[in-house]
Amino acid sequence: MPNRRAPVCAASSASAIALACISAIAGCAADERGAVAVTISGQSFALTGWPAQDGGETVAFDDGWTVRWDEIVVAVSDFTLADRDGALSGLDAPPILIDLTKIDASTLEADLWRFEDVPAQRWPNVGYAVVRPEAGTRAAGEVSDEAIEAMRDAGASMYFRGWADADGDDETQADRYSFAWAIPRWTLTSGCQNGADQTDGLIVEPNQVNEAEITFHLDHLFWDNHDAEAPRLLFEPLAAASAMRAEALGEDDDRHVTLEDLEYQDLTDLLDRQGQELRLDGDRIVYRPRAGAQLPKGTLAEYLVDAALSTGHFNGEGHCQYDLQD
Amino acid sequence: MTRRLSTLVLAISSLASACDAGTGGALVDIEIELAADPPQNAPTAATSDRFETRLGWQVVLEEAKLALGPAFVWAPEQARAQQRFGFVSVARAHGGYDPFSGRRVRIELAEQVVLDALAAQPVSLGSVTAEAGPVDTAAVQLDPPRRQAAIETHDHHVWLRGTAERDGQQVTFAGGVDIEDDGLLRRVNGIAARFEIVASGTLTLAVTPSLWVDDIRFERLRDEDGDGVADLHPDTQPYDAVFLGVSDPGAYRVDFRAPD
């Protein structure tokens, strides 16, 4: 099966071309107002897993694994619009729990908040939080009690549960692994780029509903390299961790991959399920975390937690700054 | 001492002033120096060249050099130099995203230098023109060595030579590591650097070379040519461990010392 991915352009570290301040928007619209409708999406991959069709291409894991989701539960809050001086627009966005796998397949998005009477201007600093749900946190749609309990037990802001199979959707399930990851930290995002037009933040146009989408890029969880232009999607080292922990503890491999299992994979010496150096097409695989990630123990568990908490984007491909919290 | 004029800082200042009044600082002269640090929280006495790794190897480094530069020290996020109000439609690369693109640069080391990670004392690079004000992060670029740097690092991004001993096994090693030109692999982002730049201060850019070798499994090094020295070869754990070590922002320290 061909492993295709949307084409990418060359990464650039150079700053974007700047224009003079668009004072017309900031000044003349001072008395005008618009509405902002905030939605959330896990894209089609939250519903399909991988391999999947995306824009006419097949997107698949580079090591041939199939990955499917049972639940992807996140708690988001505090959608924020701020101007360049840090002044906030005064939105009230209480926490909402949602299972991204339950989002309507025809729209791929679900409603979170709607704000009326927002000053019409450019708000260059857009942010939100991915938080730990508390008792009474409202659920948008169906969210399982088991997921909520797992998140509360772990102090988690995100919960991923699913299965993966080295032999595809094989009915024998001979190479089937399950996984469940309650991500035990939370994150503040800020300075989000608008993926719709590659500018900073959001322009609130007067007298209309302006759309803002929190977009979760779930493939980040499985990337091998956050600094490369075309990272690979891999599951092999995650599956291998299950056996590694079992062997270390003198237990049978339960083929259920947890964050505790991933503590046994050293990022400087990743192994496959045969206990050999992790290789793909003969090349040794080296995982590289996203810029600025702090991974003091250098384990695959830390790597995945950091990746999970940086899956949130804005209006599609818009990247944000991530401030991970304990 | 030589003066290095940081033209990029001047360009950013003039560009930003039209849009960012209040966040641009005065241009000031500061000194830059390079330094090497011993490992932190070492269980036994350690220096930058003699230490124990986390895998229990006693390492003595005889050479450790890094081709480094340019380097940048960024103002906080709020002081963006270039607001993305432009409408140049750029298809964003999904991987290799630079989270610091567009941030205001307050200090730039524009040239490539060789950092001797075993230098006993800091080495002055002279003075540069910087922008006064707060900063919160730094980055270094690790490009292929040029000119004098290439000589000192044997044409590699980083060059190491030394010995490692554990449980009676001794390994003498030497070799270089190179970093692919792919996305941001050659950029070390997210180096902590929270301070205020003032005139006549000194910026220190330091490395902790023990972190370059901390995860090497020396037992996997091989002396393939029988000269008594095991070489660092690509596509091996020791080689990749060094790559991850020099790419780790935690292996760098950026500090600022205000004048007395």
C-alpha cells in the first residue's frame, strides 16, 4: 500500500515578510462588533485512524502498522483573543470535554463556544488551554465514564485509547496491540497562527459570525521526528515497549501499551519487538522531539506526552506556542 | 578584541519600530564569550573533560569541539518583530515548523565559531551590537564547518576524542558527527535564556560536553582498522547518541552578566 502524505514545502526559519501595521482594521472598526464561533476537530484521522484516504491520497504508517481509535477525549477551555499589548477580549470559555471520535463525519467539527459582541479587529494572539477536567465539566456529546475516570485518576487533560495491528485489519488479531494513554499534564497554547491565511491570530469581521477551529493533529503522536520536513509515522517502538516492560518485570506481555511501558524505551537506543535496534528499510531510527521540548529522562513516554500536548493547532495548519504545565 | 556589527539586529529594529512601538530597545554594545561547563549534579567530582556518564562509563575527553553559529537570543513572544499580517500564502511544512520564526532578535552571533568544549577559561569573541531589553530563549545553528572551523573539527559538525572505562573495559574513541540538512535538524531551539540585556554586559554561551556523550553505549564502538581507536560511525547508537546530545537544548547555557 503506497504511503503517501500531503506534499510539504521546504521548512524555513526565516521570518515572514512584514507589512506595515494594518491600522485600518484596528482603528476604524473600534465601535463595530462581530461574533466568534469556536469549534473543535480531530480531522478525519480521529474517525478513521490509519491507513486512511486524505485528499485523494493514502496516508499510512511507514512501518506498515494499522492504528484505529476507540476514544480520543480532550478537555479544552479558555479560548482567548488578545491584542498586541496583551489586552484580552474578555471571552468566557469554560471547560468542555469532548470525544473527537464521536464528531459528525460529515462536518468533522463540533461546536464549543459562541461569543457575541466581540470588537471587530485583528486579534493577533489567539490561545486556548487543554486542561484537566473537573467534576461538573460539561461534556459536548457522548464521553464515556471510563474515559473521564481514567483522566481524573491520572490527572490527565487528554485520553487516547485504541488498537494497532502489524498485520492491518487482520481478523486473526495475531499481531494486535491495544493502547490507552492518559496524558498526565496540561498545556496553554498561545500565539496561534491562523491556518486559513497564515497570519497571526484572528480577524473578527463586523456584523458576521467569524469561525475559529481548534484543530488536533493526531499524527503528531506517532511522528519520529518533529524537526524533519517529512516525519515518519511509526508504531513499532510503542508495541516493543510492552514486551520490554514485561520482560523487565518478569511478566507475560499483555500487548496493552501504556505510558508506563513507554518508559522502557530509551530514545537514544530504540528497539523493535525482536529486541533489535529499531530500523526501517535498513536505516536506524532516531526520534527527535519538537523544538523546545524538555525530556529529562529521554524516554519514549516523555516524547509521546510532549507530542500529545502539542497536537493542538488553529484553523487547520496554524501552529501555536505551547507552554506545558505539570 | 574585534567588533562585530550585527546588521540583522539593526534591520529588525528598524522594521519593527513602525509596528511595535514600545517593545524595541536601544542599541547597546555587549561582549560575547564562549565557555564549557562541567556536568550538573555529578555524583563525584567532575570537570568538563572528566566525568561519569549516566551509563556508568568514566570518560576522559581529550578533544571536544563544535562548529557553532549563528546564534540568536530572542525577545519574548509579545515583542514580535514581524507581525504576520502579510498575505503571502505559504504552504506550511507540517514537520520542521520553527516556533521562533518572526520573533524579535535582540542578540545575534552572526558568524560561525569553533567552541572548544574543554577550554579551561571562557574565550572572548569580542563585542557585538545588541538590543537592550528582556529575552526569554536562545537558539544556535549547527551548520557544516567552514574554513578554520573545518580544520579544528576535522570537517565534522562536532569532533570528539577520548577514553571511556567501565568495569575494566576501556575504549579509546575518536570521531565526528554530522547533522543532516533536513528541516530544522541543524537548529537547537528552546535554550533557556531569561534575562535583561543592558549596555556593557557580557553574554556567555556555554556547553556541557558530558551531555554529548552521556548516552553513548561505548561497548558498541568498534576499532575496525586496528589502530587502537574506535571510530564513530553513522547509523550506530554511539553516533546517534552524540547527535541527540548536541541537539539537546539542555546541553547549552546562555547567561548574561551585567557590568559591575
